[in-house]
Amino acid sequence: MKNLKGNNLIKSNAIWIVFIIEVIIFAIASGGTFVTGSNIVNIARQVSYYGIASIGMTFVILIAGIDLSIGSIITLVNVVCAFLMVNAGMNMWVAVFAALIMATLIGVLNGAMVASIGIPALIATFATQTIFEGVAYLISGGRPIAGFDSNFGLFGRWSLGPIPICAIIMILCFAVGSFILNKTYFGRYFYAIGGNEEAAELSGIRVNRVKYLIYALSGLFAGLAGIVLLSRSGSAQSTVGKGLEFDVITCVVLGGVSVNGGVGRMSGVVAGVLIIGSLTNGMILMDVSEYTQMVVKGIVLAIAVGIDCLSKKRQTV
Amino acid sequence: MSEEFVLELEHIRKEYPGVIALKDVTLQLRRGEVLGLIGENGAGKSTLIKCCSGAVVPTSGKIKINGKEFDSMTPQLAAENGIAIIYQEFNNVGELSAAENLFLGRPIRKGMVIDKKAMVEEAAKAFDQLQIKIDPRELVKNLSVGYQQMIEIAKAIQQNAQVLIMDEPSAPLTTNEVENMFKVVELLREKGVSIIYISHRLEEIFRLSDRIEVIRDGEYVDTLITPKATVDELIKLMVGREMTQQFPPRKPCIDKSKVVLELKNVYGNGDEDMSLKIHAGEVLGLGGLVGAGRTELAEVIFGAKAKTSGQILLNGKEINPKSPREAIDLGIALVPEDRKRHGALLTNSIKNNINMPIYERISKASVIDASTEKANAEKYRKEIQIKCPSVNQLVRNLSGGNQQKVILGKWLAAKSQLIIFDEPTRGLDVGAKYEIYKLINDLVESGHSVLMISSEMEELIGMSDRIIVLAEHQMTGELQKEEFNADTIMTLASAIVDNADNAGGKEAS
């Protein structure tokens, strides 16, 4: 029995062990560069935006949904926020607020298609992905928009002492996400709906409303990620968010959130984000080509989902 | 020895990490006999048959087929040796014809193409052999559950099954379909097929079996010759204790002056012209055949489905619940028929299940009051005796009876006034049934009202204060306690609605 408990302890923290092993490998392979202070700060900056986006995605995947539109939301937030600040001469805070509202509304639109109309999430968010990528191009004309207020560097460039502000934003977001999941009734509803939608409805949960909320949150967190990214790059590009949903989904699934819904913890997602972040960084340090990186990340996603599905299979026997 | 027994399981043991599913079970199946296999839920019946099919590999023990010894089974090996299992869920493909399903995975071919004509002919022959009337060309989705089961059986026989294991075959069937299934089982026995028949319904076991094996808590208990066995004896062997009576006594508690729920000419969800009253402290039984419209009525009252016309009154006030949420807030609860699909949230903890309908009530600014949450769960765990090491345990890991208690606990936590039970004891063993009956008694004695849908005649008669019978989505009769009679209820349940004059609307309050 004691042995069993030890086993479970290892199992539930396996993801952190993977992370530690990864760090050790990269530390040795890079001859120490990987674990220098400046590189760690670098990683923190790199992971912050998809860390933020992964929180909304965690909620979505917990109810066995998917949100493919977040890459486009990030692009559109970049373009729209930049457009409002540069072309429309809007105050930075108003522009950020407006962009976040827009991101949330796109999430609501996803929610409407999934919950009220009943379009499968994969298709509904695939459609909005295409739509808003197109909208971003239409607004920017495909040209980068730059020349922001220097204060806009707050979200992605500034630091508080040695700690980048964007990392602090990410940590705060994770804290909020964890709070929603563990301390509010919404979290209980997410797990219930992911476990069994019909039974959840019959237990008095208004499933459709919760779905609206979840997709709206996914939009909002993606929007916030977009702001951080825009601040860091200092210029809005119409391709900036392309494919980001892939990294974010990989982080979430790697973090142990089951694609079948109902299972997963925020702490696991944190580990997933750190693993993907340091993997990307480590590969860049070691001069691995972008295409090889794609191959590696694809394999990581397949393995993560594979482990999830295998453990599900074992349970049913 | 090996001549006599077609299948022998010797000292089968199956351990899972932390749990022993089977301690030591031995089973011997004679050629051409029907062996009834009974035991409480969790006794290990399912695990045992999965050992036969190769779905589960035993930790230790031997399996002998026709005297040939196997250490373990694989699904393929089981099929090759003539072992077939009819599960509660069928493996039919709805969009294919009966004949195509019969030859699923091994179609008759003419060269490269599938020979449909030959398949239809062969299927007709196979169905004829079992004396079942199915048009081989009919799509399976258009066939009733009973016929779908027949196709499964025909498929097994077509593949030369010598041993047929049937897991609760009567559970999804209507009364008529059960009769047909019995005939097929008897026919197969005559043809020399050996059958292991698993059922909770003892009368079926008595009707069909030659011998009865009882297992309890993963252990072999005894095997009885059916004609010499009695119900009391079997129940005693199954539960390991004496059951004095099947239905616990109830104190008189009906308050005729208080009508809790009243339906006035309600139409909707397929049902027509439903009028009834339920009083405080009363158990109103809803009888009828499967498909008579009872579950549909429950869904309308619970707000899960819309009513098209008529009035629903709760405590004299008209209500119009548009969702389960609204119904729950009005004090109406539903314990659904399909516990695992609709009732319990299996992947959530007992604590979460019990608090699920009231999270918004016990939260401030959406933050849950964790101590109230915990106290609620502990309260109902104690009050209705949910057997579990901790309220943090997942409901998936509970037995059927305890899952049912968790669902009930959730409605008690929600302070429901009217509780609708749809087949409250389906799939439960004798001991768990008795506990559920006691809980229903406690409910009405404490002033709740109960609407109980039941297809088990004994349960309907034993538990109801009054019975309303439905047939073909209409009310065909209402019986007072002194009028209860199985034959009358059966007649009303199969009544052709046109002839059931002046029935239904009669209220006797």
C-alpha cells in the first residue's frame, strides 16, 4: 500500500520530473549557457505569452472542447491595438482595453456557435480562426504597424528588478486561473461538464451558459497574450499569431489535461508551459533549425495525447 | 470429467492494484445446460466473464475448455474455442442490414465483391433456426432492442459458439421481448449449447436454469440444483444474511390535504393529456411497459423537455420550468434511470456530486464556502450511509447502490420537495435495493413526495401508495392501494387506449 502511494506520487508529478531532466540535458548540451541568469530571463519572456493563453485553453479542453482561433485572436489583437494607438492616436490604456473586449467578444462568438448552434468546437473555432486572420490582414493591409508610446513596453519589455513584468503577468494569470478552477463553483462546473455533459445539465448546471463563459475566457486570455506579445515585439505583424494555438494546445495536453475532458490541474499546465518553453529555447541555443523544431514539437504533442489516451484505455478494462 | 464439462474455471483470482476483484472462483459448465450465475453487485460476475472472453487476464487460476487447459485467454482464442458473450450493449451497426450485421467482419464473398444475396439467404436460415422472425434486409437501426439482441445471439451461433455467456440479457427488453428471448435460450439448450445466464431477476433464473451458482465478494459460495432451490435460500447465499421481507415497513404519512404536484391535461414530449395529483408524504407509482411515456413525463416535470400545453401546479401555484436548473430551484428532483449516463458524475468526487446543484447557493461572489461544502457531503454520507473511505473519492469507484445514494444525497442537499425516481433499483442487488426502499420510506415519512417509475411489478406494488398506469403515452388507469393487482396493472399497461374509457382522468383525492 505504501509502495502504491509512492507510485502515485511519482505519477502525479511525472511532468515535473520530465522538466528537470530536460533542463539538465540542455544545461549539459549547451555547456551551461542554458542555465545562465540571462537565459532564464529570456525563457521567462518567451513563455509568458503562451503561458497566459494556455489558461483559457485549459478551461476549454477541460470541457472536452478545443479553441483553434486563439492564434488569430492574438494576431488580431496585435493589429487592432497597434492600429488604435498609431493610426487612431488612442490612449494606450483605452486601446488595450478595447482590444481585450474585442478578443472576449470573439470568444463569445465561438461560444455561441458551439453552445447555441451546436457546431463542433473544432470546426467552429477553425472557422473563426480563418475569419479573423483575414480581418487582421484587411485592417493592416499586410504591413507592419509600429511606433508605439514608449510606455507600451510595460507589458513585454520592462522588468521589475530582475523579473520581467510579462512573467509577473503570467504568474498572476495562473493564480487567477487556479483560483477559478479550485475555489469557485465555475471550476466545479468545468470538471462536471467535461466528465459528463448530460449528467451535468441534469444536476442543474446551465451547460450552455458555462460554455459561453469558457470560450469568452479563452478569448480574453488569448487577447492578453496578444498584448504582451505586441509590447515585446514593438510592431504588429499580420502573421505573428499563426500556429500559436498549436504550441498552446501542446502545453495544456502535455500538462496532463485530458483531451477527453474532465481531468487536469493548473499546476500541470504550468509544467507543460515550462517544458515547451525551455524546449524551444534549448533548441534555438543549440542551433536546431525551425523545421526540425516543428518535427520535435509535433512528436511531443502526439506522445502527450498518446499517454493520455493509453491511460484512459487502461482504466476501462 | 472433461467429457462432462465444456467449460471449467478453477480457482480464478484477479487482483488489481489495491483491489481484489476475484478471490477464488470456480465454475463448471456442463454440456447443454443453462447455468444461472448470481451475486450481488460487485460480487465479481463481470470480471469473471471477462476472464472467459480474454478481456481480463486472471492473476492466477486455470481455464479449461473441453478439458484443454489454458493459463490465459485472448479474445481470439476464446472465439476459436467457441465461447461467445452477449453483453448488455450490442456491437451492431445500425446503418447495416440484419444480414450484414450477422456477417460483420467476415462477409460472404464472390471473388472480390460481397455476395449480398448469399448473405441474405444464409441469414434467413440462421434466423429460422432460432425461430425468430427478422427480415434479413431490414436495417438494424429500425429493429427493436429485442431483435438486435437476437442478431447478436444468431451471430454467436453462426460462429459455432458452444458456450454462450449472457450478461443481464433481459435488462433492456420489454416483457414480450423477454418471452421471445427465453424461447431462444431454451431452443439453444436443446441444440446442446451451454449457457451461462447472469441476471438479477431471480424468477428468470428459476425459469431457465438447470443449476445456479452463487458468488459473493469475489468468492465461490455454492451451486444449487434449480428445482431444489428456493428464493429465500438464494437471497441468503447472495447477501450472506437473512432477509426478512423484501419491502421495509412504512409509517402512514400521507397528508391528503396537501397536494404537492398537480398536472392538468399536460401534453408534451410525446405524452398526451396527463392529469394527476401527488400528495405530501405519498409515493405515487407510475406503471406501464417500456416506451409507454413514463420517462418522458418525468422529463417534462423536471424541465428537461418542454410541455406543449396544460398546467403544472406545485403547491397550488402554476409552474413552468424551462430547464432542470429551474425545476431544481422549485424543489423538484429527478433520479434518472441510467445512473451512469445521466445520474452521477462518475469522474467527480462524492463531495462535488452532492454539492453540484447547490454550489451557487453555498458560494459568495462565486467563491465556494469550502467548509459548508465539506459539511454537506459528510452530512449526507452519514445520513443515507454512503459507504466510502472518504467523500473525496470518485463516484466511479462506488458500487451501483452507493452511486444511487450519492444521487439521492445531491437532491436532499438541494432541499427537494418532490423526488422523481426513474427505475430506482435497476441493476441493483437485493441488499442495495432494500436500502433504497428504506430511503424512499424515510423521504415520504419526512414529508417529501415521491413519483416512482418502475417496470418491476413487485416493486411497484410493494412501494406505491397509489399507481397510475400509462400505455402508449396516455393514462389508462389509476389504482388505489386496495386495488393493487399484478394482472390488473398488466392489463392496463397493455390496454389499447381507445378502449380504456373514462380511465386516467379519475382523481381520487
